[in-house]
Amino acid sequence: MKRRAAVEPTIGHLKSEHRLERNRLKGSVGDAINAILGAAAMNFQKLQGFFWHFYLHVLRQLIFPLFPITSFRLSP
């Protein structure tokens, strides 16, 4: 039951976001192909998110040395 509880959200996400709700391919081979393509689409989406965050990190490292943020000091 614990394993099923961990897998159910993933299956629900695949069904709603990656067109796994309706199988348009014929037979058991079509079922397998549809499941693999849905999982591949989910993995590509995760990879795209990783590259986006990596790009923002690199961009931040390149821009902030050009415009350093100076600390503000309040005079007593």
C-alpha cells in the first residue's frame, strides 16, 4: 500500500498533463509505447526545469559581479 500511495500521484500527473488519459495506439504494444512516451515527456519537462534554473544561476553569477550590491550603513 505504501508503494501504491507513492505511485498514484505520478500516474495522475501523467494522465492530466501528458495525454495518458486516452490511448490512441492499438494493442498491448500500443499501451506500452503510450506509457513510455508519457514518462519520457515527464522526464523532459523535469530536465527543462533543471536547465532553466541552471541558466538563471549562471546568469546571476555573470551579472551581479558587474553591478555589486553595496551594503547600506546607517550612521549613528
